[in-house]
Amino acid sequence: MPSIDTRHRPRLKIGETLDLQIETLAPNGRGIAYSNGEAVSVKEGLPGDQVRAQMTRVRPNQVEARLLTVETASPERVPARCQHFGPCGGCDLQHLAYPSQVEWKTKALTRILREEAGLKSIPPLRVVPMESPWGYRSKMEFSFGQEGGEITLGLHQRASFQRIVNILTCHIAPPAVSDLLQAIRQVVNRFPLKSYNPKIHEGFWRYAVVRSSQASGKLMLLVVTNEGPREPIEALAAELPKVVPALDSFYWGVSTRVSDVAQPETMSFIAGSEVLEDQISGVRFQIRPTNFVQPNLLLASRIYETIRDLANLSGRETAYDLYCGMGLIALSLAGRAKQVFGVEADPENVAFAQRNAALNGISNATFLCGKVEDLLKGQSLFKAGPKPDLIILDPPRAGLHHQVYAPLLGAEAATLMYLSCNPLSMARDLKILLERDPHYQVDAISLFDFFPHTTHLEVLVTLRRS
């Protein structure tokens, strides 16, 4: 973009309509164009588009526009499959051809590694896309809403705290999930109960959390409500399996929390099977509605296989799986290691990790309940247990706690593997780790397109100690 004297440029105005050329995609998936040197963010604009757009927000360093028409379409533009695309906040990139989505994510990750992690030399990225970018999500969280006197069920409208898009068909979830949404709506609308209003903190219906098993195709449903009558829950339990035979497990959760989180304070098993069983990388596992497991099991198996290949264990090593959830990475490594240890703060996840170890006849896996930063403090975990040869990190989106760096590096494990769904926090942590201990070098980086049609991705970085 040519240099422009911005001191005397005319200011854009809300409501003003402009013809723009979209040049790049921002990290949030919005197209970026320039008007008199000022960046303009255009929702659903793609690089190569020539569009007509109307200014909707004009602030210093923040100009946003609504796309009116695409005058000349980018060659990478494709029709969105979903009728809800645009208003629905579930997908950002359905209008971009899938190979171009993966290419954009690859470039975005490379930029983050250079600019945020400070990597001067980046090994060739191993990029693993989905064979089919549809129906991949094994867990979906839907919210109840209300339009007039009718209860709706779907996903939040983009950039809206309260408005819900009533989802008829969700193409990133298995088809049976859409059937279940329709059946739930039909039952709940028989009762004179309102959906929860987050502004006034009143209403009954809150969330429907659906999990699916890729091995069996069965579904598990958790309906979360405010405190209220049991009768509508019993009606759901009686009617839903008749319409959706795949529904195998049904729970009722109650939450009075103000926060918009589909995590019930209490949970009751209502009907069907108490657990949903699945399999990943040869490991059988059982879950309840609130257990953590990766939401894309098809690619999660590729990640676990990659971890096993890169770890190259001989059977004599000790591996630690930190932030292990239900311990599936640890369990997938158990057959190739002398012993594996998992650390997880959620007691229910720890209990199910132990349960799933027994389910698979694995006896060399130990799971510890506690925060990673607490158990590593003063290297107490590594002093009490065997010295680690391999440490796997799979922290939450915020990344590593600042108290983890010192004991982690002090263990001097031959290999560190960092798995992350947030490249920015991962890059920050890598920068700190590599600066504090130059004996570690980046050996391999893999990008897994865990979330097609969104701006999110999963990254695995392997560090080796010289």
C-alpha cells in the first residue's frame, strides 16, 4: 500500500457508502480494505473481492463496514453451505474455499511464530487438513432463546450477547444433532416456560449440550435449565428417543449462575446410558456430559498419532501429560513408555482418566489431581516421581501459568511437546521458554485444522533439548 499523508485525509462517516477492494483477511476472518490509507474491516469480505460497503463504525484505528454487494467476486469465494451463515456466530469462513482456509491459517500461524514467538528459523510446517470439513464436531453447545412467544434453540448471533440464531441444520455437527434440535424445540414449546434472559437473569431454558460418538453414532444430551419444574424434563426424556433413536444418554443440569457458561452447578442422570463410549487412536474411553475431550475426534486421533511418532519412545521412558483432561494422550502413549503420569485440576476428569485406564487394561498410568503450577512448585512433582524424558503440555486457551516455566525447564526433559488451540498464548510461552533455556530448539511444528470454517486452529510444537 503506498504511503499517504493521513493528516489531511477526509474522515470516513457512519452511513457512508464506498467501493472497496478487499486486500487481506484479519485474524478474526473479516476482510480488510483501505480507503485513503485507512484500514476498513468488512464482514464477509475476501481478498480479491471488489465490494460496495457501508460504514457502520468509525473510530480511531477501528473502522468497520457492512458488505452491501460483491461487485466482482474473489476466485476463492464459494457459496456458503449453511442457510444460517452470516448471522450465526458458529462459522466465519464458509464463503472461502476450504483449501484457501487452510492456506490462510498456515500463513497466519507462520506470522505469529515469527512476530510473537520470535522464531528466526521455522521448520517446515506439517499441515493436516480435514478430508471432509463437514460434520466434524463431536460436541456442540446450543443456547435457548425466544422470539415472541416461541422458544428457539441455536447459536449466538455474531457479536451478540443475547440474540440466538434458531438453527435448523448445523453442517459442522453430525446430521442427527440437527434432528435432535428440532425435536427439543417441539417438546419445550408445549410448556409455558421462557428461555433464560441474561439481561434480567430470569427464565427456565438455558443450554442444550450435545455430544456424539464417532465410533457408534450415539448421542448424549445435557439440558441445562434454571431452577424449576421437572415435568418438562421428563417429557423430553420420553419423547426425544422416539424421534431421534441415536439419543442414548440424557442428563439434566441446573445452573443459577449469572455467567453465560454451559456448566451446571448440579447434574442428574435422567435416562438411557450413564456414559457415552468412543474410541481414539486405539484407546477406548467413556465420558459424561461435563468431561473434557477434544471436540474434533477425527483429527484428534491424527494428533495423538503424531505425538507418538515424534516422541519415538523405546519403552524405557517416563512421560508426563500436563493439563491432561481425561488422560487420553497419556493413555495413547502408555503402550510405548515405561510409565506415564497425568496431571489435571478437575477431579471428575481425573476419575474418568483412571476409569478409562482400567477400561483399556493399562496399569502403568498414574493420574494426579491438582493445578499444574501447584504440583510443579519447587519441582516437587518431578522430585517425588521419576525424572521426565517427555513432557506434554496441553494448557487452556490462556496458556501456561507463570509459575510453571521454572520447574518445567528445571526438569530438563529431553523433549517438550506443546499442544494449543490458541497460537498467540502458545507463542508467548515458547518465547519465554526458549529465551530462558537456549538448550531447547524447535524441532517440529504441526498445524491441524481442527475447526474448519472458523478462524481457529490447533498447533503442536516439539522442542528438543541439546
